[in-house]
Amino acid sequence: MKSIDKIKEISMNKLKELYGNHIEHSILDKYKTEMEIIQNNHYEDTYLLLYLITKKAQADNKKILLRSCGYSSFIAYLLGFSCINPIEYNILFESFIDIELNFVFDINKDYMKSMYNYILEILDNASMEYLSNYNYEIRYNYNDMWSIKYNKCNITFSNLSVTSIMLMTLEKTTGIKYQNIDIKDKKLLEWVVENSLNKKDIEEPFEFGSKFTKQMINTIKPKTFEDLVITSAFNRGTGIWQNNNEELIKTHNINQLACNRDDVFLYLVGKGVNRKIADELIKSLCEENTALKDKTVWNKLVIDMEKHNIPQWYITSLGKIQYMLSKSNTYRRTIMSLWLAWYAIYYPKEFETTMKEVIEELK
């Protein structure tokens, strides 16, 4: 059995488990479209490897948290190495089929060596039943991070973040799995907004805890979960808020503003802008401080945008932006912060104890 057949078998079983035998056409279409993209771009070996990595961690009673573009993949969710269902949040995967995929995992430092050896064993085993043992390269290998470039994808393992440690500890001490938390709980949004008025600033573990973000929240006055996601995008981008959307939000709806790579790409293409030109812009916004340095690319895009009646204020705003997060990344950061907020609201003693212990340990 080839790797594509194996991931189809595993993911389809999970799909039926979630949605039954009568799956909605929109869900089935997303599944088929993404599977075609995976196959056409030869990502199937990488996806199966990531499935095996996750399965290994589960067998060892360890948790590894995925971040980066993996959250945009429905197949990744079905295979178990993403814990967020993109269908629930309208996160698209197919917008960036030409951009190299990156999968980044938070992992316990003491467990890194075991996982490292396990992956090498898989890749070096010529008799492996499903995977092709070709086109992989260890990019770097040191204490806090190492990476494998496998086919057209990067798989990186970094030491656990403060947020990850907090979530794993709170899940253990409370017995409540963070993945089961209802992030649409109205108290969560209220807590984030109220917390923005507190004098104490917390850079981590909260996405919305710094002085800069609190000021942003007081300007935006988020009313929905989606507003918080956009706030996260403004917070993590470069050239996207100050002297840009900070002024535009006074006269425009928050949903109209350029905030993440996915929405910008889809907006431009939806207006008829040349897909290749829009794709060049998005690629330039993937790496901080490199965007729009190529004025030829920018000038082509401006001409195309003007030809398709993109508002001048939107063009000017894009021209100021140096770096943008993907939509999946902003969702991940927002969701993880709301998971933490939930523990802070419903298990305040456990939350405070855990935070003190974790911060003290990291000093």
C-alpha cells in the first residue's frame, strides 16, 4: 500500500467517525480538494510521517502541539497531528499550494532525542511499508530545535513554549482536556476585554496580555471571537497596525481591513487580480522584513489592483505592511489563549499556581 492510500484510509475512517456515512457535500468537497492538493504536490509521505510521529507520541503518553500552517489542513486534523478542525473556523488550505509547507511542533526537550531517533529509523528503513525513504535532510540539530526537510516540506521540533507547558499542566491538574473547551463561551471574550484594562502586563502566556495588545483591544473593542483573531493578526504583524490599520479602523469595519495572508490573497483574487501576482505578494509577506523590497513585483500588483478597482486606501495599507501571519497561525494563537483564559476563569487557584511555577522554572 502506498502512502497516499494509507492516509486516505486513515482520514476517511476518521471523517466517517465525525460526520457519519452521509457527509455534507461541502465537507466532502473540502476533503477531496485537499487530498488532491496533497497528492499533486507529493505531500503524502510527509503527512504519513507526521501521523506516525503523533501516533508514537501518544503511545509514549507524550503530547506534542503543532503550530504554523498545519492548522489550515483538514486532513491534518483527521490524521490527528492538528487539534483544530479548520472547517469549524473557515480556515482555508488550498490558497497556498505553491508555498512550501512548514510544520512546527512544540515538544518536551527530554523527549526530543527519542523522537529524533524514531524518525531517522523510519526514514532510513528501506523496508518501510508505506513511506519512500528519499529526499530528506536534517537541517540542524541542537538543544532547543532541530528540523527535517522531507520532500517539499519542513518539519521542525522546538522546545515547549510557556503556553504549551501551561496548557499541558492545567489539563493534568484539573482533569479537563483543553481541546474540549468551548472557545465560544461568552465569558472568555468578556475576560479578555476586561483584562485589557488591568495594569499588569503579561507577555506570555497570553496573546492579549502585553501593554501594546491591551491598547489595541481598547481601540478595536472586539465583540466576537473573529474580532480577537484579527486582533492577533494585527499584534503579530509588522507594519500592519501602527500608522496603518490603527487609523483605518476608525472609518472602516474591522472585517474590511488587510489582516492576514489568506484573506488578502482571496480578496485580491476574488476581485480578479492576477493570481500569480497576488501569490508573489503573499510569498513576500511570509518572511519578515523582506516584503515588497522588489518594487517590480509591487508595481505590477498595484497596476493589477487599480485595474480591478481595489480601493486606494487598501492598496496604500498593503504597501505599508512588511510581514503578515497566516490565518491559521492567528487562529492557533487566539484559541490557545482562550483555552488558558477558560482555566483562569473556572479554575483560578490552579491557574495561578501553575503560572507561578512555570514562570519561576523558566527564570
